[in-house]
Amino acid sequence: MDYRFQWCASLSAPEFPAQAYAQLCERLPHHTPFNHLAWLLAAEHSLLPEQRLHVLLAWNGDQLHLCLPLVTFRESRFGLSWTTLRHLGYPMTDRLALLCLLDEPGLSQALEAIRERLPHTVLQLAEFTNDTNTQRCMRHWAHMSSSHHCHLSCRAPYHFISAQNQEPHRNVRYKLRKARKRSEEIGAVIRRVTPDAASIGGLLESLAAVEERSWKGQEEVGIFCEPRGRWMREAFTALAASGLVRVVMLEHEGRCISYRLGLLHHGRLYDYNLAFLPEYADLSGGRLLLDEWIQWGFEEGWRWIDASRISRSGSTHQLHERMNGQVEHLRWSFYSWRPSGILMGLAHRVWEWRKQRRSGEAVSGEPLPGAGQ
């Protein structure tokens, strides 16, 4: 198949094909709300001055077959400095599908186009789904690299919404009864919110105020902490205008004391963030609101509730109590054939070997056998 490759400097440039991009997303069933153009535009607007965006497009006739927005920047490790390419949205994007329908010759051409335009040491694609199409593309690029590494970032739990799964097991029912009793004693109530472009601004301010007083705000790791806050407000405002944002809130005397913020996309609710005021920690508001997600989904015909991403180790996400399965997130690193790429690939393998020797355990992310090692 013959492809025509094109570079854009911005997702908001006049030559960027927004309609063709939306059509490409729809042809790939594993695309997520973090592939939504509104999310990526907000990510672009939050880039640091030293970061540069380069968007690679591939066309067959008038049909878009690839959109890969790459950010270039310098980073240091092992006492060296080098150029890294990452997919736009890192590190706040929770799950991505590779928007690519290229065949194998097209994949080769795409990687060569990246190497020619953007000389780099490593191309790192994080939080990618484990669907068949993405795996096919990643394995092909792995064969074309001097070395590569596939790391399991996390296994995010999900709950399949059905009448059979509606009732949690006995231990969870007991915890929910206790949480409801505590909430009723103080008069706390749960509210469901589907914000639009007009109401999202005030809602986000309320959520940010809760997060600021929570441990996330105190440790400055929350989504509304700077420099992430501007990105989150712009992204959720645009996504609310498209009808994708959902919120469940626990309120006491008209004030939000706990919330869960999510994105509803093709029947799947991505549970993106939660926070609670520390003085109400004993209410178990997070568990109550998770149950409210499930009840809301059952009433409106959603199919899944997902933890859109969890901690790499020791996750205590409450969805583990009711999960039916898990979604793997993978981080792929492709080292170039430049001297720095060969050296960094070797250094990474030595580091992994030493880590394995120290721990005496298997490395969490293993290279594919025979794939460009």
C-alpha cells in the first residue's frame, strides 16, 4: 500500500486534519478518551518551553492511517544526556491506543521518517493498550530497533456491569453498610453530576478545593496542582462540552467532601481521580462513590467501570474489591541505531541485569525474545 507522510507542528494548525483524525479513532475500537483531540490539545498547550511537538501523519488517498504526536526533549540518566521522544500526554494520560492502521511496509516507512526528521536516542511510548493492533505495530518497531524494552506499567482492574455482578460479596457489603450508616448519621448525601461547558468551571473549582486540602494537595501530586492544573481544567472543560465527563460527589451541608471524577467513553467509565477532605476520612466516601458509579452505570447501560491507571506496586484501589478482570498497560522503549541509542540500550540491559541480581526476582518488564535485542 502506498502512503503519503506529512508532518504538522501543532494539533491546532490549519493543516491538521481534525475530521480525518476523528474518523481514524472510530476505526480503532481500542481508542480511549485520552486519544480524544480535546485532551491532546490541552496537553500540547501545557508543554514546557524546552519541549517541541511534531505530529506524524500517514495517508492512503484521502484516508488517514496514522497520527503519532511526538514530543522531543532532553533528559539525563547514567551520567549522560540524550534526546527522547514520547507520545504527547505523558505523564497525565492514563491509557492510550496507538492510532495506526499501517501495514508492515508502512510501519517501516513511518519509523524511518521519525529517525530522519527527529534524530533521537530512545522512542518511549507509555501507557499503551495491549490490543492486537498495537502489539503488531510495537513488535515490528522492536525488530527495527537496536534494542528495545517492553515494561508492564500496571494492571488496571475493571468491573463488568451486569445484573449478575450487581451485588458485591459479603465483606464489601458489610463495609458499604458501615459507610452508609456513618454518612446518614451526619446527613451526608451523594450527588451525580454530568457537567456541560457552562457548569464544568465551577465544578472543577469545587473539586480542586477538596484536592488541595487532601493528602494529594499537601504532597503536591494532585491533578489540579501546578503545572498540571491548567492542562486538567482545559481538558475537562472541552471534554465536558462533548458530554464525556461524569462526577459523583459526597456532600455535607451543601459542601463537597469527597468526589470521584471520570470519563465516560463508549460505555466504559474511566475512574480518573478521587480526593476527600481529611476530616471525613472515616466515612469511606471513596467506597460509597465507587458503588454509586456502578449503580449509575447499571441504570444507564454502561458496560465497564475501569481504574484508568493504578500505582505500579502496592495499589489499594477500591475497585480491586469488585473487579472482574484487569487491563494491562505497557511502556515500550525503542533504542535507535545511533551510537547513543546503542549505548543506552546496552546500559539499560546492564541496569536491569544488576537489578535482577540484587532482588533475586524476575524483572517486571521482559524484552520480547528475538525481537531486535
